[in-house]
Amino acid sequence: MLKIVIAKKALKELKKISQEDQKIIKEKVLFLKNGFNNLDVKRICNERKVFRLRVRNFRVIFNFLDHEKTIKIKHVRRRNEKTYR
């Protein structure tokens, strides 16, 4: 089982999203504790330990720290051309 840490910036971004979408995003993030299986998770190009989780029209950008068994959520953003910058 993995530990999940959420950055302050990600919490701030999450608060700007509707309550319904927040609930769904939180559920999917909790599923990450059990691993990436059966979730839409992909590694971001040219980045070693940076991944994205797709939830509806949103992307959860996170680091996977293998040695600490930790997932650090960096951003929760609506999918657009600026999402991966």
C-alpha cells in the first residue's frame, strides 16, 4: 500500500473544481494507494517518475517516489493545452 501526499498547490487547484468532480477525483486518487492497475495512468514523456491520472476532463499530475513508497500529487488541472507545462 502506498502513501499519498498532496501539495498545497494541488489542494488549491482542487478547491476550484465543482463538488461533484472533486468527489470523483478524490475516489480515483484513493485507488492509487493500491497501485496503478485498472486506472488510466501514464508516464509523462521525458520525465522519470512523473505520471498523470486521467479523471474525466481532469488530469492529476503526480510523482511516484519508489524508495519511500509515496505518491506526491503536484497538480489537479482541467485538460487543456497548458496542462502538462
